[in-house]
Amino acid sequence: MNRVRNRTSFVRDTTDRKNLFLLVQLRWLAVVGQIVTILIVHSQMGIRLPLLPMAAVIFVLIALNIASLIQIRRSSDVSNTQLFLELLIDVWALTLQLYLSGGASNPFISLYLLQVALGAVLLEAWSAWALVLVATAGFTWLIGTHQPLPLPPAYEGELFSLHIQGMFICFVLAASLLVPFLTQINRNLRARDAYLAELRQRSMEEAHIVRMGLLASGAAHELGTPLATLSVIVNDWRRMPSLKSDPDLADEMAEMQNQIDRCKTIVSGILMSSGEARGEGTVRTTVKGFLDGLVEDWLSSRSPKRFDYDNTVGPQERMIADLALKQVLFNVLDNALEASPGWIGVAALRQGDNLVVAVNDGGPGFDPAILEELGKPYRSTKKRPGSGLGLFLVVNVLRKLGGTVSAKNRPGGGATVTLTLPLSALSPGGSDGDD
């Protein structure tokens, strides 16, 4: 759960950085728009503006953008408070520019709504309402306090017409900026929500695996005592003269002892996989040797009519043997054997930095619904309680190692399950995938 919370925080930070970058882009457009507007009004229309104070405000916005870009490139966290402060500075800059150019009578005063709309999307509720209050206070202040805008004699009779034209330009500008930027912001937020939903689903699946592991470990502990008792009884029977003299009974008791020993080995493997058996330690081997030994162990207790095995992985690839990975491959092979007792084909090869193991069978193939929900628990066409957990465990174990599992139906019939693992996750000192 801590990993999920950390990932959630990381996703939110990433989304906020993307939104901050959009805010920077919008501010660059605002800077260019202010420069163009000031030049047109001052030079073309002959309306004298206080150029130095207005230029100082623009330089502050440019400095803020440069500082924001430096922070984005350093990948430092972006908080709601920072976004709120940056929007406050934008509102402050707009208020000053309006104060220097006519106050509330300036038709561009409706740009306050652009800042409020961005705050409603980007900020938490309290800071969005705080931005509304600040913008409202700025508007109210401009009604009674501003520098008068002296108009040339040629425009004195056209004040209302100029105001309407300015309002039209402001409307087109605000609408043209709002649509693309809010669309991109919403896309970022939807991507974040989708990823968070995936993380929650993974957390639930991992909790399910933990519960299964606890049950398996508990069952292994419980089975240890009766298996030991059965082993002692069978050994006593084998030494009894009346039973020892019967060859058929002797063979059957020997087979019983073999099966009991196999059960004890399985129980020991469960305990070792759960970290409770620490005596044997880790086993260093090669990828080729691990796969060859795994196939040999699997064939010793299973008997497909035909088994094709091709291992082209080089002998120099080192790895640490993992019982969980071994059980994963056993599950895939068992599923293939159940679907296709007549033939199974296994191919292992290296592709780039990955180990790829493909398991083919000649069975009926996967149902399309199963392929769409590959790796979901209890998704199976088998009418048995608990069926569908095999591929679920395979997918999750491979995912923890940084690998992937894919399945498809073969054109000529049958199915292929492909396991892809980064060799770095198998080698000594390798990573644990996305965890």
C-alpha cells in the first residue's frame, strides 16, 4: 500500500508538472499579446501609455516563466500552492496592466475570467475560491482607482465603438485560448485518473496474492506433520516381514514413499518461496541451465505424447534461480498440457536485453473474452472452483520482475503464451521490476 501511495503522489506530481508547463505556454502567449497590443495602441492609435511600468510588469512575467521552466526541467515537485501562487501573480500582473490603461473601463478586464477558469481546473477548491476573491477584489479596486487613459481628439467621439471592438477582441482571444488549453489540461487529468485506477487494481491484485501466499504457507505448515507421520508409517510397513515378502506390496509401498517424498518437496518449495526456509540460500546458475533443469523436472512428473524444446540462450547468461519463476513456468506448461496432451512446444531465446519463452500447444486455443482480460483472476472457461488463477499468478509474478505476458491463438489451431523478462531482473543484483 505504501508503494501505491508513493506512485499516486508521483503521478499527481507528473500531472501538475504538465499543467504547469501549459500555464507557462499560456503566459508566453500573454506576454506576446501584451507587447503587440501595447505597440498597436501606443504607436498606431497614438494613445499614450506608461511604457516603462507596463514593460516592468512584462519582464516580471518573463522572469516567472524562466523560473518555472527551470523547475520543470529539474523534475522537482509541483504543488497546488505553487500553481496557486503563479496564478495569483498572473492576476496581479493583469491588474497592474489594467490599472495603467484605464482600469475597469478597459475592455480587456474580462480576462479575469480566463484566470478564474484556469484556477477552477488546476487548483483545489479552497485555492480556486481564493483566486476568485482576489480577482473580484482587483476588479473592484480598478473601478475606483486607475490611471486615466488620454484619448487623441480623433477618438473622443468613438469611445463606445472602441470599447465594443476591444470587448470583441478580448472575447475571441479568451475563447481561443480556453478551448485548447482546457482540453489539454482535462486530457492530463483523465490520464492521471486512468493510471491511478490501474494502480488501485494492481494493489487489489497484490493483496489477493498475499492472501493466497498466506493460505499456501499455512497449508504447507499443516501438511508437514501428517506427511511426516505417513512417511514413518510407510517405512515401518516396508520393514515388516509379512509385507516385505510380497513383491507387489513392496513395489506399491516404494511408490507411496516416492509420492510422499515428492509432497514433502513441494511443501518445502512453498515454504522456501514464502521466505520461511532459509537454509539452502540462493542458487546461482545460468539462464540456459535453469530452463534446461526446469524442463527436465517438469517432464519427470508429466508425460506429454510429444514435447519439442528449443533453447538458444547463450551459456554465459548468469541468473539467480527463483522458485516463483519456476512455478510460473510450471503453471504455463501445465495449462498447455491440459489443453493439448498430444503436443507441446517450448522455445527460449534472447531478444535484445530480454529473455523470451514461448509455450505453444495444439489445443482449442483461448476464448476471445479470456484474451481481452488476460491475467484477471477467475477468468477461465473451466467449470471448476478457483480456476483462472494460474494465468493471474503468472502475469503478476512476471510484472513484479519487470516482464510481460502475452497470449494469442495460432492460425493453425492451438495457442501461444509468450513470457518476456528483462535479463537484468534475473541476474545477480537485478532490479525488481516496477516495484
